[in-house]
Amino acid sequence: MWSYPKMVAHRGGGRLAPENTIAGFACGLAHGFRAVEFDVMLARDGVPVVLHDPYLGRTVAGAGHVFDYDAAELRQMDAGSWFGARFAGERVPLFTEVAAFCQAHGLWMNIEIKPAPGFEAITGAVVAAAAAAALGEVGVAPLLSSFSEPALAAAQDSAPGLARALLFDAVPTDWQARAGRLGAVAIHCNHRRLDGATAAAIKGAGFGLLCYTVNSAARARRLFAMGVDAVCTDRIDLLGPDFA
Ligand code: G3P
Ligand code: MG
């Protein structure tokens, strides 16, 4: 079952602010959202940082992999200028900074574990432990999710009390066995690849169901009619927190 918000701001501020930055989370909050999704991976020194790409160049100026830099170095890098001059100076946030922001503002967290290739298990273990450590402060339990089954298995070992969701692009036919092995409570999938029968099977088996990344009201309504519990959106201006 799904006990979390129905509308989730993708990467904090969707299309309105630089992804995975404190400015992005503040933007989601300013639009009334009570839930955010963001991506977490490890810096060279094993500290979890909030970034989507495992390399620099798109949202952060520079070159190389995220794991080529310590968190303190990444923490000094500009993650806002790529989006717009007014966001210059936004930094790559540490996971702990984002968790503190969410705690302070009552934002529920869908923490996507985004391991760099080769770092699946360690990323799952470390991010889950960090999320569990933050839980005392955050109050409302987050939901961990990942496309990486080894990362989720390690998260389960590291913080068994935290809920997990298995992420897919298209939901495979053996989704239930795979989710069951990981003790996952929800399936997250690409809305473009979801059909009604699969949605019904997931809901009928008692799992939560979230779709990403839904940017049209008509599509969101159709998904909710199919039984989808929640959608993650980039159009936080169009699909608000009280969308129905
Ligand atoms: O967690 C949902 C969605 O964020 C997964 O894809 O690439 O946007 O992280 P991506
Ligand atoms: Mg994500």
C-alpha cells in the first residue's frame, strides 16, 4: 500500500530550478509540494552527495567522474549556473544537507540510490545507513528506491527498517519475484511503459505504484484511473501538490 504523498517533485524543483540542489528543493516547497525525489551517489571518500549523473559536465562544470572527487570538493562546485545565471553559486549538496532541509520543511523524501557502475552494493549500504541516521531528525520515514537490485539488497542489509521500492523503466514480467527478494513495498516505473494490466497486477499484489516522470495533466489522470498511487513530475507548475 502507499502511505506517501501522491504528487512528488522530481529532483526537487522539476523544470523550474536546477535539479538536486537546495534551490531546487526550495522551489518544490514554494510550489506547495510535500514530497521530493532526488538522486544520491558516493563521492570518492564515500560520502553521499545529491547528484544525478555519475560524471561532471552536464549540471556541474568540469570533467571526470563524481567518484574522482571528495565530497568536500564537490561541495564547492557550482551546480546552478548550467540552469541559469540567477542560480550561480548553488552547490552540489551533501545528502545530509538535503535531509536536514527536508526535515526542517516537512518534505517527504524518495531517495533514489544512484550508484556509479561498479559501486552498487557500497552505495546502497552507505546511502541506506545515512538515511536511517537522518531518520531520527527527519521524523517521517523516507522511501529508498533504485534501478540497481544489488544496491537495494545492500540497503536492506544496512537499514532493514527503511522501506524500499524497485525502479524499472518497463516493468518486467518477473517483477514480483524480484521485488519480493528485496522486500520492496513499491514498484516505480516509467509511465510511458506501463499498461493497465500490469498496473492492476502490481496493485492487486499489494504493492505501491509510482510513475515517473509525468508532465501532463491528462496523462496523470489516466494513470490515477489505472490505480497508480503517485506520480513524480518535472512540471511542478502544471501538476501541483493537490492535483486531482
Ligand atoms: O526516481 C524516478 C526517476 O528519477 C528515475 O529516473 O533518471 O530521472 O533518476 P532518473
Ligand atoms: Mg531519479
